[in-house]
Amino acid sequence: MTSPSPARKLPETARTRHRRLREQGSLDRDALDAVLAAGFLCHVGVMVDGTPLVVPTVYGSDGTTLYFHGSVASRSLAASPGASVCVTVTHVDGLVLARSVFEHGVNYRSAMVFGTPRPVTDPDEKLAGLRCLTEQATPGQWDYARRPSRRELAATALLALSLDEASVKIRTGPPDDGDGADAELGLWAGVLPLHTSWGPLEPDPALPAGIEPPSHLAGRATPSPPPSPQPQPQPRPR
């Protein structure tokens, strides 16, 4: 993995230092941005009443700050101001199937972000943060749908976390046992790639007739398959 330029390198800390599989680790800020840009669902690890919880939630990144919904984390921060969280984002790209089970693995891209999030209370920043995570999940939806009211904003818990302390791990390529003793076993080995895609749009049953989906949704969705041909009636035997 190539070394990032000093200006785009994340600081190495006790929490971001790679101790295992170091060749897969990176402190490249561009790599972090790429992993975050490729998704919209993260998992937030937080202590709540002395119990560790890992909560899935949506997020958005503006390049310096990670915004995410966080009612559970907000309760924890209220009880323990200054408590740290760990936010993870992972994309699975394929199964690495080797000649031995021991050498099996996963091709993936993963980021971990550490720090103390702050509740977003300023109405303007909260609107900007909600726009950030809405547009990350569905580009174009913020300008299409009705935006939050003051009451809805007040009822929404939004947290902001700096991207200053983070690390990335990426695994690509085939199995590692192609030049080992197991290569003589005559077994197939390689990668089973995993690709994800959006399916056809499913209209709300309450949607009135004649309302077509906006282009930013229609362009992302998979076209609906053509209807199956109806069986033709067979002539009755005489």
C-alpha cells in the first residue's frame, strides 16, 4: 500500500496504530474519505449504563466531520460527558476462498473513527448535518422532500464527530497460499466477489396514481422486470 503524503496522513495514536495485519492498514486520509463516501450506514460503539452497545445508524461525512443520528449515544454522553465512542464503517467486497480453511478470508474496506462526539444543538448546523447524511444516502432527496420543521429538528438527536483520529484497513486480491504446500492439493481457490445494487422502486400503496418517482431515484433503481407472459388458453379436445 503506497504511503500518503504528509499533508494527507492521519496522525498515529494508541488507538489507530495497526498491531495486526499491518500490511492491510492505512493512515491515508484519502483512503478514509473513500471508505466513508462509499456507504451511509455505520455502527457506533458506546457505553450505556456500564454496558457496551453497538448501534447501527446512518451517517454523512463532509470531509472533516462525521454526522450521525445518535439518541442512544446522546444519553450516554449526557450521563458521562467526555466519553469516547468508536464508529466503524465496513464494506465487504468478496470471500477469499483458499485451499485450506485456515487461509480463508474476506476482501473488505473498513474504517474506524475514534473520539468524543458533540451534540449538535445549533439549528443551522443541525440542518446542514441532516442534509449531509440525507444526501450521502440518497443524493437529491434533500431538495425533493419536505425539510424538517423546528419541532422535528428539536426532536432529532444529531451528533458530530471529528475525523482527526481514524484508521483504515483494506484487503484485496487472491488467497495467500498460491505458492505454499497446499497449492499441490489440486483444489480450486480464488475470490467470490460480492456486488450490491439497488432493486426496482416499490411505490407506497397509499401513493395516488400519476405521481412518478423523481429522476434522482429512478436513475439509481434497477428497472422493473417485464411482466411474465400470460399462458395462452389451450384448445379443448373434441
